[in-house]
Amino acid sequence: MYSSQAARVGEAMQVDRLSQALHLENFNVLGTENEWLFLNVHPAALTEPYHMAALLANLKRLQIEPRRVGGAGATR
């Protein structure tokens, strides 16, 4: 049972990372300088170092400052 649950979480993380990349790319294409992107992510994207590093790498690659990305409860 554990391996099937771990596989589902792994699949969810893959979908989450693809979704992140798509939305970050689309946000970057807009060329905005002051707006925020509100991004819902899997909790592991913010708590597991590997997934957090991937999110930060995408932000760096696209030159989007992390302070411009918010989620539920974010305030300006």
C-alpha cells in the first residue's frame, strides 16, 4: 500500500511541477514588472528541498523575483 501511495504523491508532484512551469512561463510572457502571480502548489513544493529548489530554479531562469509569487493568504 505504501508504494502505491508514494507513487500517487510522486505523480501529483510531477503534475504540480509541470503546472508551475506552465504558469510561470505564461506570467513571464506578460512582461509585467509589478504584478503578482498567485500560484497554488502542492505542499511538498514548499517543504521538500528538492521540489523547492526546482521552483526557485524556474523563478531564477525566468528572472521572476520570488517576492512576486504568492499563494493563499499572501498580502502585498
